[in-house]
Amino acid sequence: MPRQFSWIDQRLVRDRHIQGRSSHALALYLFLCTVADAQGLSYYSDTRLGEFLGLSGADLRAARSELRTAGLIAWQSPFYQVLSLERAAGSPPTAAPPPRIGEVRSAAELLRTIMQEGLQ
């Protein structure tokens, strides 16, 4: 494993934190999880985030607001912090994950699909 390896908490799906989130919010969350330090902290300017994610300033602000409202991130310019999923607003109790159906797909392929759906 690379020293900088990051991972995404499975409770994001299992506890349905991603349900109902926009593709822009999901892209921002994935980016922040990937670049965060051990405390979940990172800082990128709106301009740089927009460049990385292909988002306008308005789209980035909307995505950030959505994630903050959901309790998934904290933000005080210029700092972002990915929060523990235990702290996420309205977290339902942990339930058994839904059964998996279909083929295995890479994270990159899933993100491309999400981003394409957001453009439609």
C-alpha cells in the first residue's frame, strides 16, 4: 500500500449518507477524503477545487453547503475537515447492508458514471 493511501468509510453507503446527495457533493466529498490528513483536515482554494473537480464557483458552494448540512464536513475558509460519520446529521442506526447485485466496478468507473449523470 502506498504511504498516502486513503480509504472511504463503508458506513457512507451502509448508513445511506450518500443517498440523495448531488454528484457535485459526492465528487467534493471523495476529493476531500482523498487529500485530508490524519485529522481529516485539508485546505484548497475554491479556484483550485473548481479546477480539479470541473465545478463553477456556484456549484462548489452548493456542494459544500450540502455536505455541511448533512454533517459530513466542517468548513471555515480556507479549511475543510471531513467529519466522523458518527457525527453526521440524521445518521440512521447501522443496518445490514443491502445485498450486492451485478458486476464489480472500479471506483474510477463509478465516479465517471456519477459525474456524467450530473451533467445530464
